[in-house]
Amino acid sequence: MWTAGFPTLSGQPAPAAAVRRTEPADQVADPDAAPARDRQQQQRLEQARRQAADAEQELRDREADLATAEGKLSLAEEEQQQAEQRVDDLSRQLKDAESDKQRAREAARQAREHTRTGDRAAREARRRANDTAAHAHHLAEQMPHTS
């Protein structure tokens, strides 16, 4: 014997296998089941629509949060940039001030040296003036007095 749909030895096709139709579990031949099934589908559809609306609202909320965060980031980056610029400016000012301080130290050192040299020269001149005055006084005493 051959399988279904193939000829038998007699040359006649074998009877076709009976096709069994099965209904889904929720599709019973009950006429009252269709409206209940429709209500269930309608409820699932409404629930899906509510979930979709909730998801859309959640998306809008998250996008608003993102926009707020991006705005704060932009402000923070701008403040950071301004702070870095101030630091750069102050660093340059500090460097300039340190150069000015070094020049002032050098000028003060030179002025101290010049003052010491001037002080030595003044003391030497005072000593010579005193010596010369004393010598002149001594010479004057040795001269005869005319009365």
C-alpha cells in the first residue's frame, strides 16, 4: 500500500487523508463567544493605546529632561570656558607681575649699590674736607700775627 494521495496497486488513487481543522482555543463555536472575544480585543486595543500614549508622554518627558540637561551642560561649559580664560589672564598677569618684581629688585639692588658708592664718596670727601680744613687751620696758626 502506498501513502495517501498515491495510487494503490489497483491503480486507483488512495483516499485523501482527512484534513482536521482545529479552531483556536478561544474560538469556540459558541455564538455568544464572538461578542466577548470582540470586547477582549477592544480592551487589549484600548490598553495598548493607553500604553502607547504613556510611552509617548514618557518620551516627551525624557526629551524635555534631555533639553534641560543639554542647556545646563551648555551653561556649565560656557562658565568653564570663562573660568579658564580668567585663569589664563591671571596667569599672564602673575607672570608680568613677577617680571616687574624681578626688575624692581634689580633696580633696588643697583640703587643700593649706587647709594653705598655715594656714601663712601661722601665720607671720603668729608674726611678730605676736614683734613684740608684742619691743615688750613694749622697753617693759619703758624703764621705770624699782625696786630
